[in-house]
Amino acid sequence: MGKKVDISKQLAEGRKVLMKGVAGDKNAVKKAYDIFSKLRDTEPNNAVVEAYYGSALTLRGRDAVKTIEKADLAQEGLNALNKAVSKDSNNKEIRLLRANVCLRLPESFFKCSQTAIKDYTFLLDQYKKDPKYLSKNQIKEVVKDLSTAYKNAGKEAKAKEVMQQLKQL
């Protein structure tokens, strides 16, 4: 039991640090990467750890100076996120992480808006089955982000249709 509590604590700390990194703190990105990298070594089959590791990698890519390093780190992060989804495809947290990363990567290079659409649609489908699955704020964010993903994929009409759903909420 002690090991589970320790992992939960480390995950919570890693999430907190990662959010600082998302907000632009480059040192927090490095720290989050270290936390999730170590966790990944001790928990190689933990899909949530794999997803956060992937997210931290993509942030390292965002902050890298050299273009090739940016692309390599982002791709490695995407690979880890895809691996996490394949390990636990019904996990809401993992789907949100991957969708948010895919939404923010340049479509012209990574071509992953369709993955974001798939993840956001999955989340909305789960919400339709269980209205407690997502909070009101999460629903608004998911619908807004789904619309953006459709725009990024060049599907303007579908993006507008999704935004109409947001207005109804």
C-alpha cells in the first residue's frame, strides 16, 4: 500500500509542476520531465504515467532551441501518449492529455488534429452516457477545443456546427 500512496503523491506533484510548465515555466518542464521519467522507470506499465511522460516530452520539444530537436521530442511525446491510450483507451485523463497536446501541435507538421477530434468525441460520447463524466467547465472546454480541432483539420463547417452545440450549453 505504501508504494501506491507514494506513486499517487509523485503523480500529484508531477501534475502540479507540469501545469506550471504548460503556462510557460521552462524549469518546471524540466522538473516535470524528471519526475515522470523516474516514475516511468518504476511504473513501466502505468498508462497515466506514460501519458504524463509524453506530455512532458512534448513540452520539452516546445522549449527546445533547435528545430530538429523540437520535432523529435514532440514526436517522441506523441508516441508515448499513443502508447498510453493503447494501454488504457477508456481513461479520461489520458484522452484529455493526448487531445490537448494534439490540438496544440502544428497540424502542417504533425497531422494530429484527427486524433484530437477522436479523443474529444470519445469524451463527449462518454459524457452523453454519464452526465457526471465531465464537469460543466470540462464540457465547455472539450466542445470549444473540438471545434478548434475541426478548424485545424480544415473542416470549417463541422467546426461551426460544434460551436452551435457550445451555445446550446
